Amino acid sequence: MPAPRFVSPLRWEPLPYLVLVALLLLTGVIRPDSGGWLVALVVAIALTAAWGVVAFVRERRMRNPDPMGDLTSLDGIEVVDAAPVAADVRTVVPVVDVHRHQPAIDLARLHGGETQRAILVPRARRWLSPRYRIGVQLVGGDRPRHAGFLGDAADAGWRDVLDALRVEHGRYASVPALIEGTGRPYRVDLDLSGLGAITGNGGGAPEDDRS
């Protein structure tokens, strides 16, 4: 079954607040003598405000991964290591959006070194973005740290199999990661050559995406 590309609209974080703003704008249109319309509007505003509070509390609950796909720890996470496949020429896939996560990458490098493992987390996304992506969590050191996402080509090639690995088996794939650079800005490259062996996808990794 294909993995979903976008979060359900009812679970998208900004939705209750956008609805609330729209209802508040209506208060400038509906007159105080409108009777039932005004009562209905006040009730709708109260219900939407309650919806926003419930959504906020639910989002702040401790989940692993959290609603954005970040790992708070490795507790309760079953990780399957994808051993790299021997090849004359190693094809690596760069992690994108690393410019947004330089402090986390710096800490991961400090605690785990240049070479470490990275866990791939399906259904991850940026804050307020409705689009699911495959998140990359560096696990060198004391805790996982978000380094960015797979690029579009790699995401398209591995999205369905990694999502099935998580949903059907409760497992997450771990691949070798290399943090390049002696200081910021760092870049992170992943070796996805072993993913086919643990996911049953014999088609091999997609083309290198250096976006």
C-alpha cells in the first residue's frame, strides 16, 4: 500500500487556528441583533477554541517519534541496521535541509564522530508543513538528533518500503552516515546501498540526489 504523502487535514496543526481566525473575522459581519446567527457564531468560536486547546495538548504529549517525526530517544524503537553493500564505487545520498539543523549536527559530530549511524523515520515533516518526508536522525552520542531529510529522489524511491517497515513491522532502518566538514556548515551523506536487503526491495537505491 502506498505511503501517504500528506498529513490528514484534520491533524494539520494550523487548521483549528485558521478556522478560529475565520470565525473571529465573521464577528465583524454579523450584527449584534442577528439573533440565532450570533449565538451560532459564538458557539462555533467556543468549540473551535476548545479544538485548538485539545490539539495543542495532544501535540505536546510525549510520543516517540513525535508528531514531526523526531526521535526523543531510542527507547522502545526497534532499529534494523542496513549493512552497506560492497561496491567498487560507493554511491552516497546527501541529506537535505541540513542548513536548518547545524547545531544538532554539530552536537552529533562532537559526541559520535564523523562516521556514525542514522535512523530513517518515515512520515516526518517540518513544523507547519503538511507534506510527509523521510527524516534523518543521527544517533552518534547520547541521543538521536535531527539532521534533515532525504532528498526528493531518494524519498520517492524508499518512501513506501520504509513506511511499510515501520507500520507493518514496527521497525526503523539504520544506515551509515558521514558528517563532512571540519566546522559549520556541515553536510551529511548517507549510504543507502544496504536498504534493499532489509526491506525486500531488490531494485536498488535511487539515483544520487544532491539538491
